[in-house]
Amino acid sequence: MSLRSSYTLLAPVYDWLIGPALARVRAQSLARLPSAGAHILINGAGTGLDLPLLPATHRYTALDLTRAMINKAQPRRGRLDLQWVQGDSQRLPFRNDSFDHVLLHLILAIVPDSRAALRETARVLRIGGRVFVLDKFLRPGEMAPLRRLFNPLMRRIVTRTDVVFEDVLAGSPGLRVIDDQPVMAGGWIRMVTLEKITAQDLPGGSSSASSFSGRGQVSQTTPTSSATATATSNKNQINPFIAPRLLPGFADA
Ligand SMILES: C[S@@+](CC[C@H](N)C(=O)[O-])C[C@H]1O[C@@H](n2cnc3c(N)ncnc32)[C@H](O)[C@@H]1O
């Protein structure tokens, strides 16, 4: 089963399973956001449990792989200036340096290639921008026999349980750790803040046109009169090589 299929099945019960358990640390994590005026990527936005806690003083782009999760999230937009993109965190359909900050709540340890997801996050982030991570990570050398035993099954249906954050970070030398705190589950769940200090020569950069092909599907929460209007308003952020297919069927919140 693919992660997209399993999250399609999980969408109706996701909030019930995850919402209350992580409410405290989610609020704690979002308190790290700056106060105003930034363009923030919500990477792996899920059912939008973050949305009601976000300040309306920023502009947001929310990306997720699973249409059923995005559909659940739509009513949570409230007053936020927010655009939806259906796409893959491991191959983001955005230009280099598109965002001021990126939220990574429960996505880095979920995707099959965590290194690629963080590398892509670094690529689309401007220098000086921050990454706000909240996820489950093993420490280097930590045995965690049960988590490693169940990982082959778990990674197919919901999440990897064997991800060592330090290994993931090693693939993104342009990022440095600002802060790293254990927040739950005996330190398995950590809140990490990263800052982009240098650009890096990343595969899939803006010089690599073909690698962006068909990476994302775009929808806006603000109604537009035509597909052209939507594409035009996205031009500063969406990579020009992807020719995004618009999703008129997405209900505006
Ligand atoms: C555990 S949920 C986290 C959702 C949300 N960030 C939260 O904190 O509740 C993981 C989300 O990642 C999405 N996902 C899985 N693989 C993905 C990928 N390759 N690219 C983007 N999103 C992905 C799933 O559809 C799901 O919505």
C-alpha cells in the first residue's frame, strides 16, 4: 500500500487519532513562528490541524500529497491567505528561495526519503529563513529495537520509525541547527529549528528544467475567474517549468 492510499483511508479519522495527543506540542512548535509578513510553506499540511493556530499576518502555501487530507483541511483555512498545492515533499514544485520559512510537522519522518525532503525544503527556502520541525527521531546510535523491528511495516502505512535526524541533516549542509528540544514520548518527538545559512548546489535547482516536470497541482483558496488568473498569481513561486495543472474541483474554503 502506498502512503497516499493509506492517508486517503486515514483522512476521516486522522484528527481524532492525532489531534488531542499532539495539541500541546503543536502549539509550542507554532509559537516559534515570527510575528508578521512572511511567506510560509506548510509542507505536508495534512488535515490542517495547524491552520487554526496560525497568525493571519503571514501568507501561506500548504502542500500535501493526498487529496483526501487536503479536502479535510479546506474548511480550516479561516481568514488565512493560503494557497493549496498537491505535490510531493521530496520533489517540491517550487523555485529556489521561494519561501521565508517552512513548517515541517510530522512529514520528515513520514516520507520514504527524508534526506530528499529536507534538501528540497532547504532549496526552496531563502537564505536566513527558518525550518520549524516537529517529528519523531531516533538519536544517533539509539537501539530502539521495537521501533526498528516494526519500521518495515509502519513505513508503508503511516510513518517511518527509524529516522535519525542527524543523518537527515547531514544531507543538507546549507542548514544549521538553532535549537533542538525533546518535547514528548521520552524524547522521541523533538522540536528542531534550523536556519539556512548558505545556498548549496542542489539537484533539481532552477537550472534543471526537466526535473520539475509535473511536480505539483495548484489550487487557490481565493476564487478566480479563470485558470490563467490562478497561474499568473502563482508565477513568483511555482516553478515555471512544471506547467501546473489546476484543480478546479478543489472547494474553496
Ligand atoms: C502524519 S500526517 C501530518 C499532517 C500534518 N502536518 C500534521 O501535523 O497533522 C502526514 C501527511 O503527509 C502527507 N504525505 C505523505 N507522503 C507525502 C509526500 N511524499 N509529500 C507530501 N506529503 C506527504 C500525508 O498525506 C499526510 O497528510
